[in-house]
Amino acid sequence: MTTLDTGGHTPDGLVGPEEPPKRADTARTVVRGIGELLITAGLVVLLFVVYEVYVTDIVSAGKQRDATTALDNTWGQPDTVAEPERVERFTDLGEGTGFAKMHIPAFGLDYGFTVIEGTTEKSLEIGPGHYRGTAYPGEPGNFAVAGHRVGKGAPFNDIDLLNSCDAILVETHYSWFVYRVLPKSEEVVGWATGKGTDPRCQGVAPLGGPYEGLVGQQIVRPSQGEVIAPIPGKVGAESSVGERATLMTLTTCHPRFSDRQRLIVHAVMVKQWAKDPAKPGETPPELKETS
């Protein structure tokens, strides 16, 4: 009967068990460690996405409700202003103060946000923010508004879906201002006999003069701040123009989940509806232009 040598040797003709190579053990440990790190990193990224997309939406929704309530309370105060004096005066607006409401009927009857003064991160957590120094609703020049596309309420999540002539309504204390998206670049040629014949496009057309080349939608670099100038794309040109168009510009990040570029939507004001104090709940017909 053959027995194994207790000293670790084997008799002639017998093969003992091999020891696993230490190098292979080290490689497996490294691979396992990397795998665990990747899983952990993936979970962290997933939690961050959940926070950015869902948690910040909930927080911002609460802030937006508070801003809307405050604005409604301001508008609901007894008004002793005589009819000829019922004009907007946007003065002494502090950063983060709500002063108007924005409605986009193409996104449904329930789409409405209180517009906040300023575009700091804190202000944009409340809702769409007005670029300080640009025009106010109904004023000649460029009423420019920024908004998040993902998370923090994401008020501008779908503005890439806006089509030419879609209405953007801005409600203030005394008025409703109706802006409509300008023709897109591929629609400019043949506009008058094409899309321009749509009844909703009344008052909308490619703009000439210093506004030549301005279209309803464009994608730019973050550094191209001239898109919110009184004459978009032409900083300084406004000083030589006697009469300005009354425009509105929306800006947001592009593409989604990235701040590499900016998506820009330009619209022109086509109508103003004065609110009737005797009919406080009356709304303009454009508000019913849902898709």
C-alpha cells in the first residue's frame, strides 16, 4: 500500500496537488475590487440621477407653489388704479420675486409657471427666471427667460417641441401678452405661401432689417450671450435702431442632461389683451390652443 510522505513529497509515480499560482489570485482580487468599485460608482450615479430628476422636482414644485401663491395674493389686493393708469410697472423687483405667469397651450391647459426675477441657481430652483437687464413682458426689446430642462421643475423640458406660430402667453397683473414662435430656418423660404397661411400665424413672419436671419429655434454655445440682446445676435446694434420688435426668448441647456450647448427659442409679440376688472376669471382665446 502506497502512502503519501508526510514531509510533503510524493512517492515515485504519484503527482501531488498543485498550489494555485499567486499571480492568478492577485489578478482575481484586483478584478473583483474593480468590479465592486464600478458597482458602487453606478449606484452613486443612479442615486444622483434620482435626486436630480425626482427629488429636486418635488422641492422645486413646492417653491413654485409658494411663489404663485404670493403673486396671486399681490394681484388680489384691492386695486384703486384708474383704467388709463392700469399699466405694468416692473420696478424694485428683488431677485427671486415672482412677477408674471407663463403659459404654453401646446403643452396642455395645465402648463403654467410663475416667472421669477433673476437667473441665479437659487432663483431657477423656483421656476423660469427673467434675465435681469432684458425687457419685461410687452416691452419693446427682448424679454428673455431661462429655465431648467431636467430636474428642478424642468419647466423647459419640452421647448424643443415648440413649432413656429405656437403661442406663449405671459400673464401680468393687468394684461395678457401673446407671443408666437418665429419661423424655423427651414420655413423661411416660401413662408408667405406655406406655413404663413395658417390662421395662427397671423402677425408672424421672418423679420427684416436688423433682425434679418433671426429664426424660431437655434442651438448655440453657452458663451453666446448675445442671443438675449434686444436685437438677438447683435450686441450694441440696438442703440442705432429707432424702433425695436417686441420679442421673447427662452433659453435652456442642450442636449438633455448636459450643459454643453444652449437651446434657444425666439418668439414675437402679436397681441395684447387687457384684463377686464369686471371679469377677473376671463382668459384669452389663445389659451385654448392645445395640441
